[in-house]
Amino acid sequence: MKFIHIADVHLGAVPDSNMPWGNDREKEIWNSFHHIITTCNEEKVNLLLIAGDLFHRQPLVRELKEINYYFSKLETAQVVIIAGNHDYIGARSNYDGFEWDERVHMFLSDSMEAIYYPQFHTEVSGFSYHTRDITEPLYDLVAPIPNDRIHILLAHGGDEKDIPINKKRLQDAGFDYVALGHIHKPEIFSDKMAYSGSLEPLDKNETGERGYILGEIAKEDKQKEYQTQIKFVASSVRQYMRINLKANQDTTNRALLDQAAAQMKAHGEQHIYQFCIQGVRDVTITFDKGEIRTLGNVIEVVDQSVPDYDFDALYQENADNLIGLFIQRIRDNTTQNEVAKKALYYGIEALLK
């Protein structure tokens, strides 16, 4: 049995809505989901598992119709969905009563239920959120009914506000695969349990690759248990990338701009960049962070560089005033670790101003 596991698609979200590329990001999330449908057909998977937060908020009827059309294009895959903490099934949820395509099954209950697919001998279990937050560890006592079926669990949570999960206990519960959602960073605990992560990164803190889990569960004639194999497949249109720019006393604004441009060209100009300027700089120069932002998809520029002060000369010139006293006090009371060095730089910079 072959499957694709996704979660935290967050259709309807508009990452970086205040940035020039904000509208493109909203469309890219929908396009990434469409790519999953295409991939399901190419890979001829049996199941598309959606472990919560398909939508960023309560879905509109027109959005459900749109996504249902996508599902109707599936050639081999059946779809199983649970609602997560963002798209939970509230009193007026449009999930309730919506007529899905025949390929789609959504768990509407807030207690565990299961659906069995005899054509590939697989039983999928799960339940949906009916409130925004659930603080009880509802997966702690979950286990499959012992039989010869392939057993899969759809689960959404993993922090104190949204169903705390004892990951070792759940991994040992006896499921052939646990498809986790809620945590946006992909994480594979074993071939039998993983967070797929979000399809697209949703804010600047979600650095690194995003995509889906492709897996297969099978049993050879002589094997007693099913064997699961999974792999993470990167598929996002963009990534948020944190890049350090190196400065020294000879670095000019143009040189720093060229360094940033070269990094963007090397890693891909479609990505969204956070630059951090590090190192020392000439005491007479101030780096122009706004100029770096003009290069394209730059969401943040942080300057952590420090002026290249000659502390010995400064002390000699200011031995009888507050500046000299500050330099001497720092030197007397620290071992000159990185924190002390930064305190010295920042303190002198403030005093000189």
C-alpha cells in the first residue's frame, strides 16, 4: 500500500501579507496542494493522508468546492482528512454536512473512529478537533485492534495547548504508520511515525525545506509483520533562508550589497531571505540595510557587526573619564568571552555617541 502524507497546508493563509510578494504566497499554497494531487497520480498512491489544518481558518463553502474539485482529479488515491486546531469543526463549520467526492472521507467526530479499505487491506483511524485548543493527551491510550490489517493513525498535536503527545508511547502503540500534523517542521521519528511539516513555509521562522512524506507499507510472504518505508520529499516553491554576511574593516556598503546579491543568486532568487551582518566594520561606516532590501525577496536585515575600535588607544585617551573607566571595568571583571566583547563594543558605541 502506497501513500502520501501531508499536513498543515493552511489554504487561505497569506504569509508576508505586508510584503510585495504576499499575494503570490497565497497562490503558491494552493498551487503546492495542486502539485500534491498531480504527484499522487504520478506515483499511483492508494491513500492521501491529510493530518489536520488543511485550511488556515474555517473554510468557506466555495473553498471546499474548489478543493473537492482537486480531489475529483485523483486517479488511484482515496483521501482521509482530519480537522486540526485551525480548521476545527465548530458549531457553524462548513465541513459539517459538506458532500465530498466519493474518494474522500473526513472524520467528523471528536472521538476516535476508523475507516477500512478492503481493496488495499488498510484501516485508517483518527478524529477531528471540535475546539481551537485541546490540552488532554488524547493519543496516550490509542492502539489498533489486533488483526491482519495495515493500521494507520492520523493525529494532530504535540504541544501543551494542542493535544500533548508522548511520542515514544505513540510510536510503540502498534500502528504501521502514524501520520502527524501540527508541527510545521518535518521530522521523521522512525519509518512508522513522522511529522510531514507544512507544504509551504508560513513565516520567517520556518526556515529549511518543506514538502510531504511518501511511504509504502508491505509484507513479504514469510514476514509476520508489515514493513513501512518512508522518505521526506522537498516540494515547496520557496524557502525562508537565513544567511550571514561577513564584514571587516575594509567592507563598504557596495561590497556588502554585492555579497548579499551573490548569496541570493547562489541559493535561488525565488527564496525569501533574512540577512545578518556579522564581524567588524570601520568605525566611520554605517551599513545601509535598506539598500540590501531592494535586492528582491528580503524580509529582514539585522546588523550585528561592531565598530573596529582600538581599545588600547581609546583607553589611553580617556583614562581619566567615564569611557576609560568603562573599558577598565569590563577588562577587570570578565574573561573576554563573546558576551563581554559585545558589551564592550556596544557600551563604547553608546558612550562615544
